[in-house]
Amino acid sequence: MIQKFSLVGEKEVTRAIVTEFTAQFAEYVDCDCIVIGGGPSGVMAGRNLARAGKKFSSSNEITTLEVDSGSVAT
């Protein structure tokens, strides 16, 4: 009988999952734009950014936003 999977422990499986997640998350940490709001305008903005090849992050809910000047908008 052919063994398809090798025996591994929980530690190795967890490490593989965390490593892959971290690599994928790192791709999205640095983005060109942040879209706030998932309504029609936010969805269209995201679509247009994606079509333009831009990396963006979107959020439906935000309570505090820190901007470059150091001030906080709420």
C-alpha cells in the first residue's frame, strides 16, 4: 500500500499554517489605498483600484483613523 502522507506532529502542522498565513498577510500589509465603506461607492472604488492593478485594503467599520500629520480623525 502506498502511503500518501507522512506522519507529522501537531507542532509541524501548526507551524506550516502560521508560516503560510504570515507570508500571505505580509503581501497585504503594504497597500496603495484604503477603502472605507463597503457600500456601492466603496465596492466600485475597490473594483476600479483592482482593475488598475493597485493593492488596497477595505473596511466596513472604522472608529479611529490616524493620518500622517499625527492627528486622529474619528
